[in-house]
Amino acid sequence: MSELPFLHLQGSPYRQGVQHGRQLKRQIAHNIELYRSRMITAGLAESELAERAQRYLGLFTREDSLYRAIMDGIADGSGQQLLDIALLNARYELLYSAWSEFGRPSLDSIRSECTAFGGNSDAFTDGGVQMGQNWDWFTGVEGALLQWKSGETTVIGFTEAGVAGAKVGINSNGIGLCVNGLGASVDDWRIDSVPFHLRTWRILQSTTMQQAVGHATAPRPACSANFFIGSASRGVATIETSPLSSRVIYQDGTQPLVHANHFREPKALGVYESWLQSGRVSTYHRCERMETLLHKETPISAERLHAAMRDHDGGPIAICRHPVETDPEELRTHTALAVHLELAEGRMHYTWGPPCESEFATVAL
């Protein structure tokens, strides 16, 4: 494992963006090229990419001037076009909706994404609220750890180079965040709403569990997603969101809560997951396997937890994912990041790459 770059950002949002852009210049250029390629493979033409990125640039500008200032700084610091930075920051909506809209590549070709978990102090031998995930995604994506302050709140989190804020991490108020991609037939990139990465940035700057959940459930997202949120004082909850409605699921009892890439009760939200009808079983396997491993006996030690994150049962659709060499290169995925968060202690343990290949490194607030 090579450790992730760790950027300590300071100053105004724009200055933080400039530091991000300068220090990750090469990685940002790489991610722009990679995501443009993936979106074109999904069926979008160059002209459509520009049109959709322009629309999302307008959304970021309208929804949050501070987030837009970070994007401006990233563009200036990296020497990239602002529209390409907008494309990176809107890549969740642009890529997921393209898969749904054009049906290629078939979604069963993208073998897996994320397996998240979390529980209260009774669930772990070390005590305290803990959570984490295996973030499975395309091979070749460049990432980094960021630390910044928002008022009196300090945040440490993981981001893809060029994306403002972070999508997985912890803050000094004891708030933690992990994420799972979801999909429903009602998803539509044209819906005017708070984009996914702006929501995660806001969640990780929250002062309370209530505020964090509120950012996750902000009305009618363009594309479905799951936000796994924890609080050192309030426990954990997983928030399934869709353009139709949202659902908050709290941990029940002492056994950890687990979530993967399907709605636990789609009928409760009135959504139809058409992409799961192709026979894709990875999300169900990973969710059930993680529940089996973590529910076998509580409390759970850090060693048992990390062993579960390294589990290979199921081979290509296992919790710990490795590239399948027979897949087309542009569709290969793996466990790009494994994260274990201790909220009260303000510690983030991670591996950059499949967790079976290295020990966990630790960063702290």
C-alpha cells in the first residue's frame, strides 16, 4: 500500500481550493481524463458532457457560494478548466444517470461498490461508536486525505483528487460519514437539487447528528444514494435517499448495522431498482456476508473487524474486491479504500487499496 497524500488546508475556501489544486495537480488531471473516458464509455457524447457539466456548475453556484469558491481555487491551483472541475464534482450524478439512461455498460459489469457498517459502544471491545466501509470503485482513481476547519469544526476525510470536501471521514464534533451508491429507475440528472458531493461536504461539517441527517435528507436528490452517518454521542444511522423520498434506519440492538448497494426495503420508498433485475448479486452477497461475520459474536475486536473487511468469500463479488483481469480495463473495479472510524477518539484507520494487502495506517484529528 502507498499511503494517501495528506493535505492540511488553511485559509478561506478559495485558498483551500488553491492548495488542493496545486498539491494534487497531476492527480486531478488524471481523474479528469479517467472520468471523461468512463462517461463516454457509458454513452455520453463530448458535447453532452460539456452541457451537463455546465448545468451542474450552475447548481453548485446557486446552492453554495463557499463550495463554489473551493472549486474555483482547485481550478486555478491545478491549471484545469473550471468546467472539468465541475464534471469531477458532479461525477456521481453524471455517471450514475448515464448508466441508467443508456444502459451501457450493463450494470452487472460494474461488479460492486461499497460495504458499510457501524455500531454503538456495545458492539465493539474497544468501546465507543465505530463505523467504516470498503469503498469499491474503478481502478486507477487518484485520491487524497484532506484536513480543514469550518468555524470551530475540524474535519479529516477522503476525497477523489479534484473533488471539493470529502465523502468519507470524521470531524471534531464526533460525526462520521460513509457512503453507498444506490440506483432507482426514477433517478434523473436533470432534477435541480443539492448534488451528492455538496451533501457529503456539509454532513462532514455538521455539529450534531440531527444536522447531519438533515443534510442527507435534503429534498429530492437527482440520484439515489445512501449516507451512513455516525455520532459519538448518538450512535449510527443509515439514510437511504431517492428522488421520491428518504428513509432513516437506526441501529437496532447491539449488533452492528450494515449497508451495501441496494435499498433495504425499496417498497417503503416506492422505488424500483431496475438495475438489480440483471442478475447482479454482489450487493446482496456482501451485505449478508458482512452481517454474518459481524453478528456472529459481539463485542467485536478491531482484529475481527479488519478480518471481515479482508474477507474473500464469493471471489469476484467478495467484501474485499480485486480486479478481474478478464473484464475490460475501463470496467475493472477493486476495493480502492478501506476505512475504520473511531468517532469519540477522532481516529481514522485506512488502507489505500484492498485491505488484505497491507496493514491499516492511522490519522487523527
